[in-house]
Amino acid sequence: MEAGAHNEKQALIYGLGAVTLWSTVATGFKLGLAVLAVEQLLLIGSVISWLVFLSYAVLTNSWRLRHGDYWLALGLGVINPFAYYMILFAAYERLPAHIAQPLNYTWAIALAILAVPILKQPLTLKTLAGIFISYGGVVLLLTTAADGTQGGWNVAGVVLALVSTLLWASYWLVNTRSRSDPAALMLWSFTAGIPLIALACWVGPGWPALNGSSLAYGAWVGLIEMGITFILWQRALRLTGNAARIGALIFLAPFLSLAMIYFVLQEQITGGAILGLAVIILGMFVARPPHSP
């Protein structure tokens, strides 16, 4: 009994730690993209993240994939980190953070939609209601949150942000086919994806300058968005006996992120932006399956 309670307490600490760190990344993206091109920020961040996964996999002896999963890891690496973050960063480059961030959170709704054809899950009325609510929140966000003093939002940025949600949802759905340790899968996925990012960097803006500023923002992306938080979150899910309860913590992140965007980036956040985000999160909560982590 005490051991179980102790484990739940640790799971909560790890879960809250991951959510708190994740809430900073929208701000980190915008600051990093102010000094680095999309490809450059992604290259530095991905390499740092790969070092985190490599160190963790070696220390825990979890670097081996099961038979057949190496090809899967290769395909996953094309999606994440390469395609997903290239498109997501391009969206952040075009949109205010307080608009790009809520749009990115609709990936859970994209997951519910894609699970119907890919996993053959039924489209229940509850899921359908959650989908309509969340995308209603998107409409509300885009029609009430645009601020002319910040240039508002543009169609390309919105499309890129929504496309990124489809890629992220696809990544996790394909991930279900693997029976390997998640840390090992991330390690080998990043091993496959980094050469593609390096190629895009070489033919595009060129290699990033390795100075204190670029390394700091790359570390922000690599450690917090991609690396340490993944390990913390996986640890939380392993320690808890109630994955749904730990999973619910993720709903705190976008609101914490909005506060940081306001105070650090000093973006003017309207009531419509807050309401739109709240409606999006409500739809995610409604659409999620019972006991889902």
C-alpha cells in the first residue's frame, strides 16, 4: 500500500515536471527562430536530443530494438524529427506563439480521427462531439484572437500547424506497431532523421553558427521539447497505476504555456485566444477514450 502510494507520488512529480517543461517550448521556439533558420534550430536541437537518448539508452541498457523494428524506426525518423518539426517550426515562424501553440494541441483530435482508418477504431458519438468541439475552438481562436499590431495570422502558417498535427498523430499511431522500448525507438528514429535534417540544412540556409545563443536555443529544443521531457513522461507512466490520471496533466501545459508567452514574448493575448484554447482542450477531453494515457 505504501509502496503504491510512493510510486503514485513519484509518478505525479515526474508528470508535473514534464508538463512544466513542455509549457516552455512554444516560447523557446519563437526565441530560437528569431536567431536561427528552421533547419538550423532543428539540427542543433535534434543532435542534442539524440545525445540524451543515447546516454539514457546506454545507461539503462535499452538501446536494442526488437527484430523488424529497425525498418520501422527508419520510417518513424522521417516523420519525427524530420518532417514534423520542419513543418511545425515553419508554422511558428509565420504565426504568433499564442495562435500556433493551441493549433498544435489539436494533434490529439487528429489522432482520434486517424485512429478510425488506421487502427479500425469506431467513430463514436462521443469522439465525434469532441472533434467538432475542438475544431470549433480553432475557428473561435482564429476569428477572435488575431491582433493587427502583431500582423495577425496567415493562412500558410495555419495550414502548416494543422498539417503538423496529422504528422504527429500518424507518428504515434505507427508507433503502436513497435514492441521495442520507447527510448530505443526514439534513439534509432533520431539516428535516421538527423541526416535528413543535416541535408536540408546544407542545401538551405547552411550550417548554423555554433555560438552561445544558438547552442542555448538548440539545447532548449533538444533537451526540453524532445529529450528530457520524454524520459520524464515515460517514467511517470511506468510508475503510475492510473495512466489516465497522469495523462490528464497534459491539459495544464497549454495554459501554462500561454502565461509564459504573455510574460516572456509579451504577445498581446486576447480573451478570444484564451476561450478558443479552452474550447480546444474541452474537445480533447471529450474525445479521448476511457483510461487513455
